[in-house]
Amino acid sequence: MLILEWRSGKRCALPWARLIDATLEDGELLLSFVGREVTFYGLNLGGLLDSVVECRLEKVWELPDDYRPPADLKRPCVSKIEVRESDC
């Protein structure tokens, strides 16, 4: 399962078995599941995509609104998570 956690405290778990595909473009990572699409916004999201490909991503959470990452940050930094219903 992939656990998503918003800064509000809301949590959601999605089954990896329903993952259709993953796309990284223009600083956004889109995960398409059967019936839902999850978009992550932030920095260094290639690291999240690598974790998806390697089947080791377990949890993603939004950072606080006031968090400002250092300029030399190398790890993924998620500022916003959106989940939408999809037709797939």
C-alpha cells in the first residue's frame, strides 16, 4: 500500500496492485491508479519515481506550508498532493 498524508492530518492508502503508470514531467509526478490519479508537486521528485520503480515507496507526506528547502537539497520534497477520480 502507498500511504498519503496531508498536512491537515488526512490520510489515505492506495493499493500498489492498482497502479497503472507513473509519469514525471515539469516538476510533477503523476501516479495513475485504477479509478484515481495522484499528483505530487515539489522538488527532486525523480527520487520518488525511482522508489516507485523499485517497489520501495511506502509513504509520502506534504511538508508544512512554511517549509523552505535548502538550495542544495538532494532528496524529494513534496509541497502538495492532489488526488482525483479518474476514468481508468
